[in-house]
Amino acid sequence: MSFIETPRFPDDISYGSKGGPSWNTSVITLNSGYEKRNKNWTNARYSYDVAYGIKTQAELLALVDYFNRVGGK
């Protein structure tokens, strides 16, 4: 993974956002009643909702510009 020389994600948009990591895990119940958990992904998948922080057209354009500079997700 390469380093992206870009400013931080806009603070005014990130304030009040929700999200974090999620995992794909299978839970198998054994005959004894115990459970075994299998982690299907090596890394977590992160998902955030920043809609709360977008209040103006300028903030939306700043968000789009940010994602264009960093190349997407």
C-alpha cells in the first residue's frame, strides 16, 4: 500500500459520523454445545456513514474531491 500525500478527511464532515470495522465470522455449534468461530476474512471491512456531516453543497463537493484525490474507497 502506498502513502497518499493528501490532507486529512474533512473534520467538519467526519464529526457525528458513525461506523467502524465489521468481520465475516461463521459460528458453528458443536455436538457438545460449545461454539467454534471461524474468521472468514483476514482483515476487517470498514464502513462509515458520514451523511450527518454534509450540510451544504460545498461540503458535498469537498467530500467528492477528497475521494477523487485518494482514488476511491
